[in-house]
Amino acid sequence: MLRKYTLTIIAALCFFATELAAQNSSRLRATHAFRYDTSWQPYDSTTLVYSNGNGGDYWDLLNRRLKYDTTFMLGWNGSAYLPYINTIQTFNAQNRVTERLYVNVLGASPVNDRKTTYTYDNNGNIVEQLEQDWVNNGWENTFREVRTFDANNNLILSNSEYWNTATNNWGSSYISVFTYSSNNNLISRVLASRNTPNVPYDSSSRSTIHYNANNQADTSVLYLWNNGWVESSRTISIYNGAGTSYDYIIESWDATANTWANNLRGFTLYNASNIAYGDSTQRWNANTSMWVNNSRGLNTMDANNDRVEYVYQQFDTLTGTFINNYVDSYAYNNFHQVTWTKRQAWDTLTDAWVGSYNFTDNRYYYELFTADVNSIAREAGVLTVYPVPTNNMLNIDMKWNKPQDFTVTIFDMQGRLVKQWGQQAAKEYKTSIPVRDLAPGNYVIQVRGTEGNTQQQFIVF
């Protein structure tokens, strides 16, 4: 039986924290892309500049949370790279991005292109996101989203509007209303829209979520509005014994039979050692009342449990076999940060992976920098890790006082970086990571957020 431990780092670990004060980290410094047309051709190249000890990696870039000062993008014109777009970010006193400005530098002189402005409340929540385009030497609104949060920093209202250039005012919009339980679980979301300003919203859809005794979402139901709420579909999640992964079944509402009908199901694939290596989906055949294979995704992991390949396959009912569709390939540096990604399609004529139109081959280049981790005293949340000790999976439960971006880093007791990854703004974060590849011994997991930091020790046996 698993027992949950919240560990307190005592005097011996205080010395360890001091040793980490000048720890080297790795941050993304440049990217280079090739795009496939009839062959792999250069596409663009970008360099990044930082200040204030900021940094990030591929995942931060992918999720638009990378805290760079400026990026310089070059575009390939068929024979040479030419300056294309510069991106400039502005930060407030809390090191939060308040503006992201895109400047077109393709011509003789730089010209504003578009920008996004962010407004925060005192808890670090984004309460307004405004997007504008540069038109006729001035900024013209295009889109804005206004958000409202409750005392627990839960998003309870989101109002999105699009600019109407004909009326020079905000036009069509949609609104989302969120409801939470007493323990801050999301239990309902209502989406409504309107095409004409200053008229009532038309209800569109509503989702409800139910949780099991372990506080895991096990059933969600989607309703559509038709002079009243009408069931449309529901998803049933099925958790495994450890509660760390799940399978699911999607059902559609059969109004004629007045019952739920099977539609799609997905499940995790495990090997003989009970380690997940992929996922698969099946569709319901109403004629035979049987589940029929639909697709599957297969992961290949390296010795560090980093994914180096993901193959997506579709089921061929004629041959009764899974046929390759596309493959994503990855490579990593010593910090477990992505340095290369490539997508290719399967050529059934040659039985080989080949380039396909608009597929990309991306390279990511990093640099070492000194990350000041000496501010552990600014704890702004509670970190719980379990089971301790462990020899298989480590569960991580982070609860911040305020939502914030953060980075999770694992060190050994010699201060060497073992694994590092970033997460976008959240108040609560739960995940499980494999540690079976780590040598037996003591480790420290450190979580660094924009509002504070915390760390805990764990043992691998």
C-alpha cells in the first residue's frame, strides 16, 4: 500500500541548497527549420536573447511561455536567409510578460506587424489578453479575452470578442462560465455565443464533470442547446490500480433508443513489464455489436525514459493489420531537452519513411547559463512527493498559493542535473515520472516558480 510523505529538508540539505546556488542550466538559444516540399529545404532560423536570468527550452517555446527578451527570425527566400520578424517581449516587476510585439524587418526599415498585451491581477492571473494588428500607421484591435477569477484563483468567466472593422467596435463574441466544487474541482462549463453586440447570448454547449472517491474526473457529459439542454456525448475514464493513467470510452446519445451508445474507446498499451509504451483506439461497429481497431500510437523510449520516436498507425480493415501513417522523431541533450524533431509519412510503395508536404525537420540549439537557485526561502506553495522510497514511479503533487509558470528540476546529491522540464501557469500540478533508471540514492526535486520556489528530497532504492 502506498503511503504519502511530505518530507522536510533538514540541516544536511540546507548545505546542499547552498551548493546549488550557482548551478549550471541549459536554455534554448537558436532554432533552425527545414520544410518538405519536393525535398527538405531550409525554412527559417531564429536566435533568442535573454536577461534577468530567464531561460527555457523546446516545451516552453511550443507552449508560448518562453521568457526571452527578443527573437530574431530569418526566412529562407530560396537562395539565402533574409531578416524576417523580430519579436520583443516586455516584462513587469514580477517578471511576467506584459507585451509581445512582432516587428516585420523584411523591408528597408522595420514596420510593426502585430502585438499581444497581457494584464494581470494581484495574484498573477491574466485578466485581459488584447491582440492588435498594425494598420495605417496605428494599432487596430482584432481580438480580446477578459477573464474573471474567484478568491481561489479559479477561472469562473471568460469573455472573448472579435473586432468589427465595419462598425469600429467589438462584434461577435462568445462567453464561457465555469463552476467549481468546494475542493476547487471544475464541475461545469457553459459556452454561449452571439453574433450581434448588445443582444443576449445564445447557449451553445454545456459540459459537466464528475469525480470519483480519489478526486479523479471519471465521467464528463456534453450537452448541446436545442430549446433546452440535450445530451450529446459522454466520456467515461477508467483508472488503473496506481491511479496514474486511464483508459476511456466515448458514448453518443441515441435519442431514438433513449440511451447511450458506444462510439469510441481508447486504452493504454503495456508491455510484459507493465510499462506503458503507447495507446490505441477502437470504434464501435453497430452492425456486429463489436469494437473494431481504429488506430494506435507506439512510443520508443531511450535509457533516460525520453521519447525518441512516436509512430502513429491506422487500422486497415481489409488486411486486418495496422498500417504506418506518420512518425515523429526526437533527440535530446544531457539536460533531457529536445534538440531535434522530425515528422515523416509512410510511403506504402517503398515501405519507407519519406518527407511529406509541410512536414518539418527542426533543430534546437542550447547554451549553458548560471541559474540562481539561492532563493528557496521564498516558498509559495506545498510540494508533496510519494511514495518514498521508490524504485519505479514518483508521484509529484505541487499546490501553489498563486497560479504561475514554473520549472521542475531533479538533482543528485552531488548537485548534478538529472532531469528538467517546464510547465505553464497553474495553481495545482500533478504528474508521475519514471525513476527506475536512476541509480539508488538520495535526490532533490526542486520546483521554481515566478512567485517562489520549493524543494523536497526523495530516495530511490
